[in-house]
Amino acid sequence: MSTGRWLEPVDRFVAASFAGDAGGLNLRHLRRTLHWLLELDPGADEALQIAALAHDLQRAFRDGEPAVRDGFLDPVFLRHHQERGGELVAGFLLREGADAPLAERVRTLVSRHEEGGSAEQDLLRDADSVSFFENNCDYFLRVLVPREGAAAVRAKFAWMYARIGSDRARQIARPWYEAALARLSALETER
């Protein structure tokens, strides 16, 4: 399958944007989101692939970020995260000479990747959740449980799993989700 003209430049931009990310967790999550997107839909077009690869770009550009008032699931922050990420990747594409319809489509996909909406946004959301469970749970358990508390992490895990819409994505994510919950329960027992 052809990856299109813009996927590689976007990958370089995303990698450069997260160059200071110790451990490379964000870049790994983004690249694995693309992997899972293509597992769930091998025919995903270039715009959807770019959106998967860049959906969390806002995390590399934290300026203007609203204060988080409701933990990991703060709706104001999540809206900002989605919309700002869409603007950033669309802006990059336009600066590099991509056509406006492609940039706008990518912006629209990224701007709803947390909640979904259209079939493609739902697919992106599902791939994001699968990659989250594959890559991010260890960080949440090691680093964020002590800082934010087990209840907040449990709520984040439950939300990330509950939002998965497709049976296939749910089956892929389930073992990682259940393992994360077991580890979280063990951490709670230790305290």
C-alpha cells in the first residue's frame, strides 16, 4: 500500500517536535497508533494515516494550554488538545505545500480523535485507544499513580477502553487493559 506523499514529512515533523521527549513514549504511541489504524483498516487513506501519526501533536506544543480542572478527562483540556493538534498538523501541511483539502481533512480528523463522530474519526479513536493500552499503561502505573492517584488512573483506563467502538479494536486492547487493571489493583493493595 502506498503511504502517499505527505506521511514521511509528517513523521519527520512529529519526530522533531518530540525530540526532547525522554524515553520516546509519545513518538512510540503515535507510530503505533498508525500501525493499529492500518491493522483495523488496511485501506485507510493518506489523510487518516497522517491523522493517526500526528493526533497528539499538541503534547509537544504546550503553550496556551488551559488549566486542567478535572484530571485526565477534563473536557475543556480534551477539546483544546484535539483542536490545537489539528491546527498544528494542518498548518505544517500547508506550510510544506500540501493542498488545502488534505490539510483540512487531517485537521477535522484530529480535532475529534478523542470522542470520534464520523466513521473515520471513530476508527482513529479506536486505534489511539489500542496504542494507549499497548504503550502508555506502564507510564501511567509507574509515574502517574503516585502523582495523580489510583482512582484517576483507573478512570482514565476505563474511559479509554469504554470509548472503543469496534469489536475488533476492543478484542485487541482487552488483554492490555485487563493486565493494566490487575497491576493497578496490586498497587492499591500494596498501599
